[in-house]
Amino acid sequence: MSSPDAESPAPRTSNITVRRGEPLVVIENVDKYFGDLHVLRDISTVVNRGEVVVVIGPSGSGKSTLCRAINRLETIDSGRILIDDQPLPEEGKELAHLRADVGMVFQSFNLFAHKTVLENVTLGPTRVRGMSRKAADEKAMKILDRVGVANQAKKMPSQLSGGQQQRVAIARSLAMDPKLILMDEPTSALDPEMINEVLDVMIGLATEGMTMIVVTHEMGFARKAADRVLFMADGAIVEEATPEQFFTNPQSERAQDFLSKIL
Ligand code: ADP
Ligand code: MG
């Protein structure tokens, strides 16, 4: 978590401590089926600490399933996923801690509708991390301030704009001091004028060294923030490249075809 690493601490501008370059997520030969549908095909990749990986690809290519598998919202049928050298826990307290260590931000925000913004952010730290209410409140207010919604803390999610709600969802993940944040099309449900306020927060996190796996078709974000682009099609990683390489010189026909449709 946020405890400084004894070997190579690299404190940055926030509470995020990173050791850039070491493997954090190791995905090896992962296969996943939904019935007869082979949705993840022999997926292997490594995400290092501090790395920002953008996952891109046509609808139905398995991007969400891959994200969900990484924090065990989905099981896998073969292969393995390690976080910090540990296989994903199956249940109980360990699973709750995994979900805290691996933040997830969804397209549809998924805030608790019957809780205030502040409560949305303090719930995990008090329940899973065992923080006192007072400490959790203080921490939450700092994080809400950082994502620019501290003045909304007492409101209910439904009183906020989509962009504000998504920033609260990011704050909720951050409050757990995650090792990694997964974002699955975090700006796809937003009105155009709200996309940038969320992308700005995401770019800030990337700059500070947060490890992130982000499913997005926002090329501006990929170019600015991503270390690597994974292009998926039909459940497989078809291409893996820097954003520069990928957008200017995609190698596979699938990627060329996809880019010609979205650019
Ligand atoms: P993407 O996020 O790239 O659009 P998904 O990972 O959501 O792709 O889906 C990959 C494939 O798996 C799609 O064909 C989708 O219809 C199918 N799928 C996703 N979730 C389920 C499920 N719970 N049950 C059955 N099929 C599913
Ligand atoms: Mg999806």
C-alpha cells in the first residue's frame, strides 16, 4: 500500500509511492470462456509499477473482461494473474483487500446512490482499511479537493454532474491507496464538455506515477499519458506498442482498420 518501500522508495508529489519498472501485474496465458464464447485468448502481458497502459480495441474484443479479471470480478479458466507476485485471492478478506489494492472505475460511475459523496469515499477506508471515521473524513476531503469536488462532499451523487460523479469515483479508489487503478471507458458515458475534467484528473494521476490500466479510445489521453498501448481484437492482444508507434504506424491489419474508423 502506501508504506514506503525499504529498498527503493521514490516518494512523489502525493501519497502515491512508486517503484517504477518492477512488475506489478503479471498476466500469463489467460483464457476465459463465457459458455462457448472464447473471450480471452492466451493473454499475456506485464504491467510495471508506474506504468500507464491504454487498452484499445473494437467493442466485444474482451477489454472489460480483462479488466474485470484483474480484480477478480470475473474468474479465468486457465493461466494466471499475479499482483505483487501473489495469485489473486478467491474470497473473503483477502478478496476485499485485493479490490481495495486494485481500484476500479467504471463507465457508469457506480457510486452508492444512497450515500453522500463523502461517505462514498470514506466507506472503503473505514470498513476495509480499518481507519477511524475522523482520519477517513480528513483523508477523503483532501482527495476530493485534489479531484476538484471538495465543495460537493455533502451532496448525494445524483445532485452531481456526470463529470463530478466520475471524479468522485476516482477519489473513492484513491482513498484506498491502491497499487493500481483500472479504468474501463471512464469518459464514455460523459457529455463532451465533461470529458476533459476527468481526463485532466487521469493525466494528473499518471504524471504522479500511479500504475494505471485504462480502456479508452481517447487518443489525446493515450498520447499524453500512456507508456504503452495494447490493441485487442477477438479476445487476443494483437498489438502492443508505444502510443506514438501505434497511432502513426500500426502493424496489424486489424489495428489499421480499427484506427481508420475512429480517427
Ligand atoms: P469489450 O469490453 O471489449 O467491449 P467485453 O469484455 O465486454 O468486450 O466482452 C467480450 C465478449 O464477451 C463479448 O462478446 C461479450 O458479449 C461477451 N460477454 C461479456 N460479458 C459476458 C457475460 N457476463 N456473459 C456472456 N458473455 C459475455
Ligand atoms: Mg467494455
